[in-house]
Amino acid sequence: MSQPKYGVVAVGNALVDVLSHASEEFIAEQKEKYGMEKGAMTLIDEPRAVELYSQMQAGIETSGGSAGNTMAGIASFGGKGGFIGKVADDELGNIFRHDLVSMGIQFDTQPLIMGSKTGRCLILVTPDAQRTMNTFLGASVELTPEDIDTNLIAQGQITYLEGYLFDKDTAKAAFIAAAEAAHEAGHRVALTLSDPFCVDRHRSDFLRLVESHIDILFANEEEIKSLYMQENFDDAVSAVSKHVEVAAITRGEKGAIIISKGETIEIAAEPVDKVVDTTGAGDQFAAGFLYGFTEGKDLATCGKLGAIAAAEVISHLGPRPETAYAELAKKAA
Amino acid sequence: MSQPKYGVVAVGNALVDVLSHASEEFIAEQKEKYGMEKGAMTLIDEPRAVELYSQMQAGIETSGGSAGNTMAGIASFGGKGGFIGKVADDELGNIFRHDLVSMGIQFDTQPLIMGSKTGRCLILVTPDAQRTMNTFLGASVELTPEDIDTNLIAQGQITYLEGYLFDKDTAKAAFIAAAEAAHEAGHRVALTLSDPFCVDRHRSDFLRLVESHIDILFANEEEIKSLYMQENFDDAVSAVSKHVEVAAITRGEKGAIIISKGETIEIAAEPVDKVVDTTGAGDQFAAGFLYGFTEGKDLATCGKLGAIAAAEVISHLGPRPETAYAELAKKAA
């Protein structure tokens, strides 16, 4: 087992977020016309992305992508890490790369040349602070097993896989390659299920992945129920606990539960003055948890760090930290 | 005199802002090496923009440009307007255009083809909430008199000129063309001095412009002292009052004063819980003032609306409204 240089190496979609406010009526109209699902992620193609953008209010742009957000959170705690994902050789790709590299995250994946543009996620934030995502994957979906830098993977204590990426055969193959490289180095593999619809589209592949390759699983209630096709949350939890070493299930304002070796730990949500935008809540919970885990903290502390990070990110617009998580963790300790 | 369709038509730099946090030490080091001036705007070329960006922390991107910000503020009050400015035919140019058009601002200036990229302003926000700007003007500086849509100008009650643009002969000629078109239609022309260094570089041209073409002048204390080369604020104020119908001078936390026809009106700053980022404060003061003016309000009310908008924008990161100014104005009334 080689000595890991990094806490976490993530494999995920390289996306730039475009965030703007939207009314409930707008979402309802878009659902009717295009099947947009409030609170969930809908995949869209480029013409639809252009059309939807033209109907959106003025917004802000910020690097996003679920695993990218998590790595930004880990860096904010003071952790070291790497990222594998595909941008194009364009402005938005430069922005995405800059924002990770400037936080000390190693990110060397070659950009896509002469193909799709850098992917983007058009995020509509309703007055209830809920985010509804519409993703044009662009270059990010062109990640292949050749992009998996097995040397980088071997240097991470944990390889973290983003379920959103699990929509195309080449990306699925890339996941397997990454998981195998990590286990070969004697390290752990974590996965976030990301989205109930994604789980629904690829249930059998996800189940195979979880059973054969995953040590630490992140999911929310909907996702875990979808994975095991259980209406009852407890039944889903009991199913997952047989397959992974640790499962961390987020439950929104109810906090989270962590299941490991037959033990269940409840994590309370941290108080928030005003919830502004829930974008990135799950990503930052994973950041806190993974940072704690790689620092050798007990599972309750890992969960607490996750809750601290999630509470910070939902108190402002955007999916990445605005306040240094290391400071927040110090204050809480 | 034709019936104006719009309150304000602005001529300004079309820029996308990149905002990130920076330490005092970083600014000091950049001042030493590159002459970066804390709190002011420094013009930079493209290689320097690339270098500086690589040294900046992770940031957010948002449409900016002084007059563009003002138009976004006017739209947020419920006003109608137009914008004239030059982007390139690229991603950042699309973002800039989207963010104005989505607010109902008419913006039809042809993008620059096969030239510079869309301009950007790299903004460093220090812990004291002060912003230090570094602008690569890019395509925005290629605005020429041919871009001045005199039909659009004739439809605005006020044509608003951004002093930052006043750095190149073609842009100066564009200003004169715009001012003449406005006055021909029987309407007013407003100018913001934008920056003491810009005033310093072009003092005699600015003085000629103000004396011959400007009805309403916006400036802060430094700028107005620089324009008239007066060490004493009152002397500068007395000089400007001879040349323009209305002068609105912002004074940071001391509020603003409005001078018109021998009368001086003091405007108190609105209270702010926490100043997060002063980017856009002057731009949004101008937005409130101009909106009130075009709605026929008295000067004290115009100033109050300016103070309300400025207080909102300094309470969050970024130069444009996050809360609808129409709501804030209603609450205050």
C-alpha cells in the first residue's frame, strides 16, 4: 500500500453553473412543456440549453459540478486532493480549472479539443430556496477510461465517484477503471448516487457498482429508496448496510444518518439563519464527511463536519464555500 | 422633442467581472510589482490579465461594467432603458448580453468579430470589503461612433455616459456623437467620472466634455477634486456647480450631496448590517438617482433612491442587485 499524498481524488462532471432566480410559475410551465422536475436534475441538449438560458433571469456564473464542489469544500477545510474531469478548451473550461487549481486541487485531465463546449448547469432557484438543475453535459461526458490517471488515483486515500457521470458507457468504464486502481493501491472508493432519476435509469449498473466496488456510499433518502426499489426508508437502509462499509444518508433539514457495521449514528442538521439556495448541500456534506474521514475522525465527527459545511453553503447563492470551512470547524470544535 | 420610450440609455464598457477574495498582503505585493492601486481601477493588458487570474483565488463571474451595472439597477427599480457597448462574439459576451436583455434592457450593439475577447474586470475584494479592480478592456474599447445608435439615444430621457470608456479617441468621439444626438432630441446627458486616475489622464478632454455636453454629473470626492485640481472639496463643488444642471457627489459612508441651481441637498447613507463588497456602490447610486429623476421625483428623493440601491449592493458580493429595488423603494416610501 503506497503512502497517499492526497485525502480525496474525485472523478466527476466538470461543469460551470449558471444560477438565477425563478418563480414557481416558471418551473411549473417548464415542467409541463419540457418535463423539468423541481428539485431534481434534468439532462438537456445544447439547443435546449440555449433556449432555456434565453428565458432565464440575469444570473451569476460559478464553477460547479457535484464532485468539483465537494473538492472545493475539502480544500476549504484544509484538505488536499485531486480531480479528474473533462472540460473543453474554452473560457468556461478555463474558469472551472482555475477555480479548482487556485484552491490547491491537482487537476491535469486534458481538455477536449474540437468537440463539445464545456458543460454547464442552468440552475433555477425558487423563492423557497430549492434548486432545480438543467444540465448540458457538453465536454464533461467525454471522459473515458484513458482519462483516469491511475497514478493520481493511487495517491488518494479515497477515490470519490460522482453518480451524475454514470450516464454513458465510456464514463461507466472510467468509474470501474478508477475503482480498480484505487483498490489495487489498497485504498477506499466512495460514490455519491447524485440523483434519483439517474439511479432509476441505471439501477442494475449502480447496484453492481455498489456491491462490487464501493466502500463508502453517499445518498439522500430518495436516491437510496430508488436504488433498492424500497418504499420504506428503513428497508432501503437495511439493504445498503449489507453492501458497503459506510453509508451516509442525508435527509435535508432532518440532518443525516450514518450506517456502518450494524451501527446507526444520527447527525443533526446545523442551524441556519436563512436558507437562500440549497445548491451544493449534498456536495458539501460529502466534503465535510470525507475530510473528517481522511483525517481519521470518528464517524459522528465526520457527520458533524458534513453538517457544518452543508449549513454554510445553503446560506448563500452558489454551490461552493464563501467562508473558510477550516474556520467554521475550529469554531465548532 | 420626441416622446422618450426609455428612461435611460447608457453608453459604457461591456465587461464581465471576476470577483474573488484577496488578502491585504496580496494587494500590497501587486502594488509593488505592478502598480495595482487598492480601491481604484487599473487597466491591464491580456497577458497581465491571464497572469493575475492565475494568482487569484477561486471566484464568481457576473456581468459588470459600470454603466451596465447601473442599467441593471434601473431595471430592478422597474425602469426601462437601453445599452450601447461592445462585447465579442464569445461565451462571456453572451453572458453579458443575456444578463441585460433578460432584465428588459434593449441592447443591440453588434459584437466585435475577429478581434479581442470580451473584456473582463478582475476584482479583488479585501477583508475590509474594499474592491480593487483590474480591467482588461478587450472588445469593449473598440466602441466607435458608428456603434452609437442615434435612434435609441433619441428614445431615452437621459443618455448616460461612463467615464471609464473615455480612454481612447474613438470612444471619446462616440461620447460626443451620443451627447449630440441626445441634445438634438431635446434630452439630457449624464456622465459619471468613474475613476480619479481616468480623470487625471484625460482632464482637459473631461473638462471640455462636462462644460459643453453634460447636464447631470456623477462623481465621488476624489474624482471631482481631480477634475478641478482642487485640494479642497468645497472648492471643487463650487467649480462644478457652474457647469452642470445637477451634480451628484457620493461620499461613501458619509452619503452623498446633490448640487443644483445653487442649492445643496445632503443625502444620508442608508444603514447596512454588514458591508461585504463595495463593488458597484457608485453604479447603483447612479441607478437609483437616474430612475428617480426620469420618474419626475424631486432631487432629495432621487438621492434617497440612490442610497437605497447602494446599500443593497454593498451588502453582498457582486455589482448588481440581488433584491428587487422596486420592493426596497416601496418599503422605504
